[in-house]
Amino acid sequence: MNSDNIVRVGISDVKFAQAPQLIRTSGLGSCVGVVIYDQNVKIAGLAHVMLPDSTLSKQAQLNPFKFADTAIPYVIEKLCEKGARKFALKAKVAGGAQMFQFETNSPMMRIGPRNVEAVFEQLESYRIPILAKCVGGNSGRTIQFNPETGALYIRTVNKGESFI
Amino acid sequence: MTEKDLSSLQKDVLKEIGNIGAGNATTSLSELTNKKIQMEVPSVQVVSFNEMMDFIGGSDQTVVGLYFRISGDTPGAVYFILTIEEAEALVKQMIPSADVDVLNDKDTNSYTFSALKEVGNIVTGSYLSALSDFMGLDMSYSIPYLSVDMAGAIITVGLVEISQETDNAIVINTEIKDGEKNQFNGQFILLPDPEALPIIFSALGIQNNE
């Protein structure tokens, strides 16, 4: 596969891909990769979410792609503009690990699980079914989604590779 | 103050902090391994989170990351980052008989990881104590947390605190290497929390708006 065909999504970023393109994001730790797609239209959006909730932000001008509660509505809206049908949208979710086993239990240390909860909440509020997920644990993940097949490829350093 | 507005004086001060800290750390590492270790001139940059990943060879790159949370007057994070090969060379230097396989070692209490954490502790301890003496500020640091994983996943831990306030991080980056075969290049990355910057600057006698 030509690497030009892979859309790369950075941290706190959102992008879209139409088959035969693939869409990918690397090095998810506590961040969560949320793929929302319409399999028939073969289009997908991927958000690399860093924080659960935009109300946590102390910024005047916030980056909507950084937070679960702002990135996910944006992905849904843009997908529909690009021809996806809202009722047909499905989601796959990966990430939200805890990279270090901290003893202190400050809320910031639990950011991975909180990101996952926030993503699930958002998807539920839009009635978007989560067809597959690979969340939690303590491994980093690189994910790549194929809008053609709906398969999400997940690579880890220590726990091998899988498709969900 | 946003980080984009760092003046050249402020950058110089942060660079000097990197110099002092890493200079001290290099000496410790040199004593520990009985090798000559050199330090590159530190760089101070204001980078986006995505640019941050490039510092450590891309977010997908597998690295050995030691993370310390700094508390006290100037909260923030310090990373000591090594490649797999560098980490293994470092452990072998300390325990020549060890059977070292950083990537496949599942026991987080193994000799390998204990040795790496101990090195991290000594080296980072000297990095931070130099800073704290120089600035006359209290900087305590956590125990070492070690992870062998993707660089992006490891570095994000230190960015979470910062990311609530901004989309840029101030990185004080110092590379160290041994004089001979470049066996252990390592990277020190200091990520001050945004609230720590005014405290650092005022401890060093420069105004925030200078």
C-alpha cells in the first residue's frame, strides 16, 4: 500500500479518510483513538482525544480536537457533511492506557480511564454503537483503520498486533 | 503570559538551567559507569505536542522512558529517555553478567529494570538537585517510573498537566553521550508546568515581561 494513502492523525487532532485511504494515529497512551464510520459510504473520521472534558481547560481559546466532549460532536457533524448517514454511524475505540503504575491517585493520573469513560458517554449520547474496543491496560497503541473493510488494526510493543 | 512570548533572555535562563542540571547528571553517570560522558549544549524550544514527538524520534518509536514527577515550588516532569540499545548497554556496563533483554523482560522487578531505575534515580536526582540549589527553590521528585513502550504514549503522561492550559510545551532538552562509541546517548527532557515558569524566572531575578 502506498504510504500516501494513509491519513495520519496527530495528537489532539481530527482527520477523515475515504476508501481506499487508510487512517492512522500513533503512540496512543492515555489518549483515546475514536474511529467513527459509515461502512456503506466507506468513510471514517478519527479523533486522537487527549482529555475527557473541555470544562477542564483553562484556555480562552481551546482546541476542540483535544477533548472528548468537543471532538466527537465535531467528527459526527463533519462525517454527515461528507455524505455519511447519521443512523448508520458505528464506532471503534482504542487507547486509554495507564502507562505508569502510579501510587498516588490524583485524578490526572487516572486520565486514561477517564478519557475512555468520556468517549463512551459521548458516543452513547449520539446513539452510536461501539462495535469493538481495546481500552485500558498499560501498553501504548498505534491504530490504523480501513474504511473499506471496517477493520481496526492495533499494534502494541509488548502485546502483539490484532484486528478488531 | 503565553509560552510563545518567551524572550531571548528567558530562553537563555532556561538553557542555563538545562546546562547546570545535565552537567551535574553527566558527572554522576560518568562516575557510575566509569566512562567519559559528554553533554551537548541544551536546547530550549516552545513546541506543539506533535513536534514534541519528533524530539524523541517519532511517537511510534519504542524507547525506554524514565519519568519523574516534580513537586514543590516548580511542578513539572522530567524524562530520561534511552533507546533500547542504549539502555541495554548501560545495564551491561553496571552488571556485566546480566542477561539483558529490555524488550522481552516481563518482570518489572528484574535486575535490568531495577538497575535502570537506579541509574535514573541517581542521574535525575543530580539533575534536579543542581537546579534546586541554583535557583534556591524546593524541587522534590517522585520515585522513578519506567516504561518500555512507544515514545508518544510515554511522553503524553507529562503533557497531560500542561495540556489543560496550552497546546505548546516548553522543552529543555539535553543530549548526553559517551566519548567513545556513542553507546549511551540519552536525553533529558524537562517539562515545566505553565505555572512553574514565573516562579523560575523570578527566582533567577528576571521579570516575566522582560
